[in-house]
Amino acid sequence: MRWILILWALPPVMVGLYWLFWDLVAPGFGIQNGVRAWYFDVFQHGGGLWWLLSYDFVIALIFVSRWRKLDFRGVWLTILALLLVASLAMIGRFAINLDKNVGRFYAGATTLYVHDPKQVPASLHLIADGGHHDTDGCAIKGNHDVTGCIKQGDLATTGWEPRVGSLDGAQIALTRASGAQQGVSLDADTITYLNGKGDAPGSWSGVLDGSGINVPLGGVAEWSGQGTATQCTFTGDYGIDRAFGGSRKNSLNNLLRERFPLIGFDPSDVWGYCDGKEPIVVIPVTTPMPWTHGTVTAPAGVILVRGDHGHTRLDYRREVEAGALPGPVYPKSLSRFQRDETKWVAGRENMNRNHFGFDTTSAAEQSGHTSGYLLRNKATGRLEWVTPMTLRGSTSQLIVAYSVIPADAVHRGNLNPQAVYAFDDNDPRRINIDNLDADARSWLASNAGTVMSNGGKLVDFTPVDGDTWRGFVEFNGRVAYRLDISASRTVPTQLVKLDDLAPGANAPAGPANADCGKDIAGLTAAQLAQCAKVFVDELANRQAQQGPR
């Protein structure tokens, strides 16, 4: 009898001893808080308890089957066998459709918008066919095991404020700002574009992280898109004693796990900014939340990291309203997962067999920068996670939809709504990044002399408005030009030189055609003359490409 009690107690005792070791003997590693999170996910809100009961029933069955002197041994065996079957059934209840239940959670925060619900684009036919019309606030509600909601709506033509520089250029400029202190370097995952408010220009920022057991966070570097980067440092009144890359007593990750056991974050969500001379690091965080027979990842607010005379000060905010901080407070990693789960909104069968859903473009021209653009909406002034999307399961780079998720507000436990705008089959915004890149190179070859032949690299296309996108031309990581180009050529291509030392003898020396999209009544005579030349040259180029008729 003694050995069966020992075997019954073994799993919880081993877990408890493991937790006590890390909590009492080596608390600086923060592992004990991971055990707490595991207990929350697996035992409190998962199938872990039923696994433990199944284990206990198996031990009891073995014991009873070998105890031949036990009265009513057959009855006990039958009871234990039934209890084992029941516990295994509960495990199956937790396991079956676990992924579908997760899909339902994220699908509930997703709305699909089309221009005309009576003429749904081909990308959404699997939802519309057989769907219920004018139901639960939806023009069409899907009739599947996971339901999608289609409403009437259009992606605003006003678009987003364009960026002032490329991500590649920002990484190089910000890296150069991190060489003043040993053990401190730019954390490339933290590079974030902060859109300026009003007339203030946007800028790129990155966190300068420390390392080892002695070097804390260095500060925050910012780059305006031109010139050299500036920085604010964790020194003096803003001194700090922790770093993301630190270890033991210098580990900011351990401190966060100690203070907030059930809160986590993705390193790519971290960003920073300079509030005057004070560096502030912002960590959008997530937490597990009970949902059906398990847990799902939900937003949990933000943690602000400040330095206070050599110590780390953490400010946890469960709720952040739009505009309270200059960057994203809704985790980019969560918006990415939320977008990926859109594949569920037409049900499991359509997801698995018919490849329903959307994907990000894989065009080589984007160098991996294909999703989650942080852009400021021109009409509302709100920051949004914007992702142009292609069809899932297709090798085509044709953009057929946009995912838009608010990025500047967060409320603990509540997903921000995702709007997926599916374009009509003849919408001019259905563009191909490969073709856009080819058109841009052709235009540069005809209008900007030897820019590309001298080693220029065309990078980082991001949407602006309509079918107009902005890209950048770099030379060895130095941003030299920005290029605004319309896929349908309905708006004149605009090339602006950002660096007077950039190669290309025949390239424009300034914003030669930057005014041609403005109101004609507000242009000077010189600007009108320049724009007239731009239009004539553009017409000549098109006629030359079309050839004689």
C-alpha cells in the first residue's frame, strides 16, 4: 500500500520540488514563474488534471490487479477501469477541436469587408456560397463550423502617411549610434517606425540593449530618415540596472517574470522613444486567457521601462487609449497571429482542402518586410497594423486584400478588431509587387540617369493611398531617394533626392516633381512648368513603350 501512495504523490511532489528549487535557491533565473504559467495553462484551464487522474487510476488498477486477497476485487477493477475511461474521455474532450476553438476566438474579432455583398469577390466565395444573408449584423454570415462575417465596406482611398525612410537604412543608421559604449548594441528586433503627429515628421527608433551581468540598457536611438541618428541614454537621473540581453541580476526578463508571472511578450514587440532626454522602453504584453477547454493568447496592456537613478522602474498599464503613446501598444506578434487565424473563417474543411485564407507576399523585392506595416491613417490619425495580402496556397504575388488592425490602443483581455478588405476582381489596387518593382526600375532607368547602374538598391515598398506605393533607393545602406509610384500610372511618379552625395549624375537634385500631385491653384509658375515637363515626359515614355500603332 505504501508504494502506491508514493507513486500517486510522485508527479505533484516532483513539480513542487522543482518550483521550490528555482523559487528559493535560484530565483534570479525566473524559471519558477514559468512553472506558474505552465500550471495556469495546463492544470487550471487545460487537460492536465485529467492526465494526472488517468495516471492515478492506472497505478490503482495495477495495484488492485496484484492484490489477490482484496475483497470484491473484480468490482474494484471494474470501477477503476470505468474511471480511467472517463478521465481519458475528458482528455479527448480537451484535445479534440482545440485548434478550431482557438480559431473561433480570433475569428470573432475579424470582419470581412467587400464593396458589394451582392457581388462578392472570388477570394470570399467559399464563405458567401450557402451563407445566411442579413444575419447577426452581417450582410452574409458563413454556414460553417467556424463562421465568417461579410459586411459592406471599402478601404479608405485617403490611405496612410508615407514613411520618411526605409527599414534597411534605419537599421544601418541606428546601428552606427550604438558604438559609444562597450557591451551595448542595437537590438534589431526593436526597430520601429514612429509616425509623427501633425506637422512633425516620422522617425525610426531602436533600443540599445546591454549584455552580461554588468551592462544595463544603453538607451534609445532615433533616426529621421536623413543624416545621422540621435539618442537618449539611461544615464544620470535616468540610470538603470537591467537589460533584455542581461543575465542573472542584470536580466530585465527575469525581473519582468518575477513581477508579472502570467504576462509575456515577444522581443519583436518591444520599442522605445525619447521623451526629451529621457529614454522610455515600451513592452506591449500578452497573457493567457481561459477559453472553452484551454487558453488563448490575449493582449494584456503595456509595461513602460524607465530608469530611476540607477534602478529599474516598471509601469504596468492594463488599458491604453489611442494617442497616449507615440508608437504601437497592441502587440505586432499578436496581430500577426490574429491575421494568420483568418484562414479559419470559412471552416476547417475549406481551410484544409481548399486553402481558404490569405498570406503575406513573398516577393524578393521586399527583403522579408512583407507584413505588419505600422502606418498612420491619413483620415483618422490612428496608428494601424497594415498588411497587404495574397491568396493562401497560391504562388502569385497579386495583392487581393488588406488586413487592418488598430495599433495605438489596447484593453486587457480584448482583441482589437481586424478588418479584412477584400478587393473586387477588377479593383486597380489588386497589384503585383513584382510588376511594381519592374515598373519602378524602368521609370528610374528612363528618368533618373545612372541611379540603378551605379549600385542603387530599390527596397521596402509600403502602401500610401489607392494604388500608390512608396519605395526607397539605397547606396550601401544609405537612403538616397524616395520614390512614389502608382501601379496603374494614374498619378505621376515622384522621385525625391534625400542625399546630395548620392551617385547618379542625371538624377533629380531635389523634389523635382514632388508638387505635381498637389492642387494646381496653389502651384507657382515655376512649379507648373516643371510639372508640365513631367507630364509630357511621362506621356512620351508610355507612347514609346506602346510602340507605333
